[in-house]
Amino acid sequence: MVLPPTDTVGVAVVEAALTEARRVGVESTLVATIVADSGIGLHADLASPPEPTPGHVWPAGDAAESVPVGWVVGVAHQLAETRTTRRSRGAFYTPFEVADGLVGLVVDRTGPPVPLRVCDPTCGAGWFLLCAAERLLARGVPVRQIGPSLIGYDIDPVAILAARLSLALWLAAHDGEPGSPVLHVHDALHGAEPPSLGGGCDVVVGNPPFLGQLRRRSARTGAQRNSLLSTRGYADAAYVALERSIDWVGDGGRIALIQPQSVLAARDGEAVRSRIDNEARLIGLWVGDETIFDASVQVCAPVLEKRPSPGPLHGRLTTYRGATVEISGAVDFASWPELLADIQGVPEVVGFAVVGTHNRSAETLSAIAAPTADFRDWFYWVASRVCEAGADAEPGSCIPVFTSGLIDPLAPLWGLRPARIGGKRLETPCIPVSVVAAEPQATRRLVPKILIANQTRCIEAVVDFEGSWLPNTPVITVAPIDPADVWRAAAVILAPVSTVAAHRAAAGSAMSSGAVRLTAKMIGRLPLPTASADAWNEAAALIEVASRSEPDVTLVRSHLVEAGRLMLSAYGLAHRQDVLEWWTERLPPVARR
Ligand SMILES: C[S@@+](CC[C@H](N)C(=O)[O-])C[C@H]1O[C@@H](n2cnc3c(N)ncnc32)[C@H](O)[C@@H]1O
């Protein structure tokens, strides 16, 4: 590929390399040779390198001192590209401390200093490889062995040029062989294993592109989809890179690849999680947040060891947090959603879980009530008949329709907030009584029940004690077998530990991070309290008072919190103030009327 000398990105990269060469006392001919060898026609115009301009290609302040030689070439690459170009390739480079910290987790091992072969499959300007070079040097690996053990691929020729330049500068500055790293333009996600990988490596580390497949701009082509072996067609490109890494490291090899946190629980991540379960062992987990990249995604990096079969399965793993990749604790691996719940700070309640995951013998909510979810046909029935109640509607002439958005804990928001149903925005969504009366599947729903919003940070439910509301899909309906049990069932659903159990069973299942997607099955499997029937009844009584005095929002909230406290006693967990605090913090702000 030949870029015109006017290619601003390429020019910026070469300018930065020439300036860096001068700073560290390396001949500028090295840069010229690498550019000439790359086939990118830029070198002729760059005989006299410009002076470094702080804030342009130089990291600000002391940062220039702490980063490895050559780092600045990647800075130039990053700054010269437009945001649109970077987004289309998922090209967001990794801050030095994060890259260096993750490299440390896979490269710094005890034992003699051997030249581990380190590969970054989507290396950009080679920042992870620079960190690996420094760490291998610090471990005592001779420089002449470091160069050939650095392997990187990228689909962007200018990124590969930047990687060649930055690693060559580092090696030249350390008396190594500048041309020795293995750096090639290659599609690491969809292409075959490159021969230059030499049959495998010891470490894969990096930050692959995050390319969600639901956006057209980043979706893969049909041919690319066909080339994926096991990952589903809609899996994020980052998951695919993780699968490739498992293919590329040898037994005992380590992997630390940055991923969206969704890899721990999303449905499309199932394929890669099962590969990890079968072929690797999770030995650590780094947790970042959305501030680390300017891409507003919550990130993590599972640290994996490829296990020879049969090897030990996941056990206890160390967690690391933040930009400095510091140890934050250790957790026992129980399941992927629980792992995500752990790192999201969901409390652990030993012995309490949605039945079917841990405590199969406990009696569950389904013993006193029937949770159901409606299907599409009900949604279409509602959507084609729903209308505004109108200011002059006769009381009782319309049946209110509830969407998830109209449900806060014990606070029905019908008439207070608009709802969107079948593309229509309605202030007071309802269906005329005469229409409902003619439809058996609607009249059968007019019974005392609890309505639950389906995707929330904490379980949000309202009690329709008169049986005069209709749910709209995907609201979950819980109808007590004995109508008098509606309050006790509501107390179980709204108990703080039920929200804990939902998160531990289904963390990562909702669209927004920190929320869960509830299912009728999960609600039916919530355990009933066995430690104190009195506390359960008291909580139920408070929920009844709150529901009947609904416009008094302050009273409703204080009764809800008190009922939550009583339900902890009902479950024998009165000492778990932390659970109460965690749950209270998740309650939505009181909606004022
Ligand atoms: C998030 S950036 C990370 C770069 C580098 N690892 C870092 O963090 O400094 C992702 C890189 O992946 C590259 N890339 C995107 N799709 C690729 C593919 N199919 N194969 C190889 N590289 C790819 C992009 O060009 C970009 O340089």
C-alpha cells in the first residue's frame, strides 16, 4: 500500500519518530529505512525533523519521562486520526499505566528470565509490546532476545508502521536489533493463524477493538461472519479476539485482553465463556471503568492461563482495579454472573440465592403465587387498543395499562409519567372497559396482583390490590393463589435480599450496566422467609399501608425501607446492615407528584 506524502496520519507518525530518534540519540536514517521498507511513500518529505511541540505529539509534563522510548509515536498516531476513523476500527489506545499493569500480570513470573514470546493481536502502535520489552528487560532477559519475542498484528498499515518505528527506536536505544520484532498487517480476528506466529506464543496481551455488531458502522461483513469458528455472528469483536488468543497461546500460556464487562455475562459471550471454561483457567480479573477510555464502556480484563487438559478449573482469583491495576481483593469463582456481581459490589449472602442455582430445597414464592410474563400477542393486543384516558373520562370507564417505566417500588406512576407503547407516547395509557370486557385474556388479568418492572437496578414492584390494572409486555405479573397473600408475596419480591439474589443470578443480563433483566421463572424461585413469620407479616402490613396511602410519597418510601429491614429479620439476616444500605442506595429517587 502506498500512501500519498500528504497522508496526515502517516506524516504525523514519521515526524514523531524522527523527533524521538533525535531525543534519544538514534540515527534518523533508521526511521527513513523503516519507512522506505514499509512501502509507504512518506520519507522523502521528512528530511528535517521538526522540533517537538509540547501538547502535540509529546505527552504533557512528566509523562514523557515515565513512558518507554518510542511511546510518543503512538501518541502522534492517536492524535492525528479523526474520531470517526478510530471508531470504525475500534481504535482507542490504552493509557500507559493500564497497559503496563496488564503486561505485568502476564509477563512477570517467577522462575528464570526466559524470553517469553509476547503477542498483541491488534497491536496499534505497539504500546503493549513496548511495555513487554521494558518488563522483559527488567527481568534480566538479554536485549538481543527481546526483539524477536515481540509479535504484533493490526489491519491498519499505518498502525503497523508506527509499531515498527516505536519498537525499533526502543531497541536501538537499548543496543538491540531494531528490525527484529515480528510486526505485520494481518486481520487477527477473521484471518487464519499467521505463519509468522510460529505455531503459537507464551503470552497474548492487548486491547482489541470493541465493535458491537448491532451498529452498522462496526458490523462485520457476511464473509467475516462465516470465518468465525465458534463465536456467534453478533458477538463483539473483542470476544472474537479473546477466542483467537486461546487458540494462539500454548499450554500454560497466559492471556490478558481488555474486554467490555459484558463478556462476563452477555448471551453473545456464551461461546467465548465456554471456551474459557473448557480450555483455560481464570486466574485474575482486572476491572476498569468507563473513564479509562473515551469510549464510555465499562471494561475488564480476564487474566487466563491456558490449561493442559486435564488441568485445574477456575478457583480463587485475584481482582485488580483502576488505572493503576492494583490488587483489590480475591474472589471464589462460582459462576460468571456471580463474578460480575462480585466486581459490581453486589453483597454476598451465603445460603440465599434464587432457588435452582444453590438452595434447591427451600420453599419458594411459587408456592403462594404464580409469576407470569406476557408474550408478543398480548403486546400487540394492547398496542392496537391502547388510548389516552382523556380528562373527561368517566371514573371506571378505562382500565390503566402499566409499562415497566410506570413502576417504581410501591409507587405506580400511571398518569405521572408518559409511557411509550407500540410507538405511541401516551400520558394516561388505558383500554376502554367495554373493549376489555369483550376479551377473556384481558378480563382474566383483572385480579389482585403484583406488577414488576422487567429491567431494573433493584426489583421494582407495585401492588394492584383491587385488580383493576393491566400489564403491558414485558412487565411480570405475580398473582397470589390466595388473594389475601398479595401483601406477603409483595414483601418477598421487594425484600432487599431478593434484589441481591436477582443480581447474583443474572448480572449483566440487562441493557444498562448495573441493571438486571428479571424473568418470571427467577421471581417464582425466590425463597420464602423461614426465620421469622412475624417479621414477614409486619413487613406485609407495612406494604399494604404504603400501597393504600399511595399519594403520600414520603410515607410510602419510609414504609418501604422499614419493610425491607423487617424482611432481613424474616430471613434471619437482621445483622446484614450492608445489604440494607446497598439496596436503599439502589432505590430510584422518589417520584414527586
Ligand atoms: C483498541 S485499539 C488498541 C491498540 C493497542 N492494542 C493499544 O491499546 O494501544 C484496537 C486496534 O485494533 C486494530 N484492529 C481492528 N480490527 C482488527 C482486526 N480484524 N485485526 C487486527 N487488528 C484490528 C485497530 O486498527 C486498532 O489499532
